[in-house]
Amino acid sequence: MMIDPEQYVEQYKNASYCDLLKFKNELILHITEFEHDYNRENPDWMAKPGPDVHYQWNLEVLGLIAPMLSEAFNREYEWGEKNIIDYGKDMKKFYE
């Protein structure tokens, strides 16, 4: 049994923008892996819950994370002490 997506994302409600960005990127990686996995004879497909259920769960969580990511961006870069120049520097470090 899998945890409810709403309960799962609750742990990220006060997360930093970079932490949410990292989580979003991990979700997208898992979603993309499923979308490009054409080997349906893989034994992983026999696992319960199957990869299709994980895919749907990841999509739901991604939808819940998007507004949180926007709020964190606003909190840190629009209304907070950081500015858009800081954003560029932070993203450069994040993706290095």
C-alpha cells in the first residue's frame, strides 16, 4: 500500500525552493523513466503495486508540488531577502 500523495507532500510544506526543485526533478526523472520503459516483460511489472501505479502516484505528487514550488519561489526570491540575481547564482550552484 502506498501513502496518500497529499500526506506525502505535507512534509515539504516549509521546504526551501531548492529542496522542492530537487524533489520535482526526481519526480520528473521517475515519470520519464516509466514513459520510456518499453520492456513490459521486465519482472518489475509483476511487483505490487506495479510501475503503472507508481507512475500515477508520481504524476499526482507532481501536481501537488507545483503550487508549493511557486510559493517557495515567491517566499524566497520575490518577497524574501533574495533577488533574481541571487536566483541565477543559486541555480548555477544547484545544477553544477
